[in-house]
Amino acid sequence: MFSNNAQTKVVIIAVMIGSILCLHYLTFPELRYHHAVYRMLFYLPLILGSLWFGMKGAVYICVSVSVLFLPHAIRQWEWFSLDDFHRLSEGALYIGIALILGFLVERERKKQRALVRVRSLAAVGKAVSEIAHDMKTPLMAIGGFAEQVSKKLGPDNPDRKKLGLVIQETAHLELMVKEMLDFGKPVELQFTEIDFNELVSDSVRVAQPMAKENGVALETDLALSLPSIVLDAPRVKQVLLNLITNAIQASTAGEHVRVCTRLNSLGVVLEVVDHGGGIAKEYRKSIFHPFFSTKRGGTGLGLGIVKKIVETHGGDVSFRTNQEKGVTFTVRLPLRPET
């Protein structure tokens, strides 16, 4: 459904197209110069539609104008005369301009959305970093003093268990603070040329003990003869471990997680496939948002950090729901950083 603003824009475009068509249909065919001018007017709704609605608007207007103008074109058809050739050329040019306009507008919108997202994340990151920095020192003091007191208590002292709980929860808070600080820092990349499959295999080996503990089989399906790729290996390994860990935690005992690599025209593609409970429909738009988490005790920064690292490499990360069950996270990375 369109909003009121969008409805107004649609009405404006429809009125423009209808008015131009009326000029064509109500003007004598012999007045060819008039018709030539009227055909040029069709570019006005096309430009507006592209700017307002992107590629979708450009295609809809192009198709609508072509279909509605067709009876008039047939009525004036002269068995491929010079005028017929001009009209056909103008039609082809109109379609080409519609596609180019739609593509350019969509690309610019994507850049603007990315810029807004980067600025928003930078603002959130700065605030998070300041809060986490202020929390770090008191938490370290609490954890340190609690450990000192715990060591002085006897093993049978009932307060020892309570202090153990304090130490455990403090350690959890310190981990959360670390994630918050990592999220708040700008991503500075140190590029090296590496074997991507080797990096993936190494990450899988690191995650194997956790998978075994959870009763989840960790499998790989790595494409042969992948070319070398230039990236920041520790940062990308952080991405891999985060996605693999999430997939293991989402899966129940007896299930399996598959990590795949392949090559496409833009670079390498990594897929982490789990067979867990999936992501609820109402959560799917928020899954990469900072501080959004469906896990108890989670900071909600893990996937935000993943997205930040991947996009800093010039790639993108997305997910889709599997046909049977579970989710597939897909990371696309260019072979070389953009210069």
C-alpha cells in the first residue's frame, strides 16, 4: 500500500501521462511536428517516476506508456516508413533511458542508505564506547576484589558460592564491555593476501570443540581452486567464528552446520547453514541492528560487528530462511579491496 505522499505522486504521474496521451489522440495525425513534441513530453513522468520510485517506477511508467501509446502508433503505422523508423527508435531510446535512470537512482539510493547507516553506527559506536570505557574500570575492580575475598574463604564457607556467582557475572559483564568497545572502534584493516579456504578451515577447527560439546556436526564444502584473496585475516576470522558459533548455538543436538565457499563474478562467497529453529519473521529486519538479540544474556552486537567488518571490506552480508528449517548466512567479499 502507498502512503499519502506516494499516492499523491502516483496521481501526478498518472495525470501527466493521461494528459500527454490525450494530446496525441486528439491531435490530427497529419500534425507530425506536434506529435513529435508530445512524444518528448513522455520523458517528464519518466524522470519523476524514476526519482520518486527508483527502478520500479521507471519500469512501470515505461510499460504503461508503451501499452497506452501502442494503439496510436498502430493507427499511424505506414509500413516502416521513415516516420515509423523514428518512432521505433524513440521507443527503444525511451526504454533504454528508463532502465538507465532506474539503475542510477537505485545505486544512488543504496549509497545514501549506506552513508546514513555508517553515520548512525558511528554515532551509536561513539556513545557505546564512552559508556563501556566508564564501565570497564569498576567491573575490573569488582571482579578483582571478589576473587581476592573468595581465596580467603574456606571451601565450605557458604559465601564462597555467592562470590563465585559474583565473579562469573562480572566476567560476563566484562565480555559485554569488550564487545561494546570493539563495536565502538573504527575498523582499521591490515590487508594481506591469503588462501580463503585455509582461513575458513582454521576457523572451523577452532569451533569444533564447541560443536562437539553441543552435539552438532560441523561440516565443510569448500570450492576447489579458489583464487587468493586480499583481506584482513584476523578481522574476517572474527566474522567466520561469530557466524559459525551462532549457527552451532542455534542448532539442537544431532543436527549439523555446513560451512561452504564458492566463487562468483564479484569475489568469494561464504555460506554458513544451520538447521535450527530459524529467525522469527518479526525479528528479521532487526537482526543486524546494534543491541538486538534473541539470546538470553547476549549484547546484540555480534552480527552488528560482522556487518561492520564485511562492509568495511567492500562486501555484504545477508541471510535467508532455508526451505526445510534453519537459516543460511551469506557473506560476499571482493577478491581485492577497492582503491
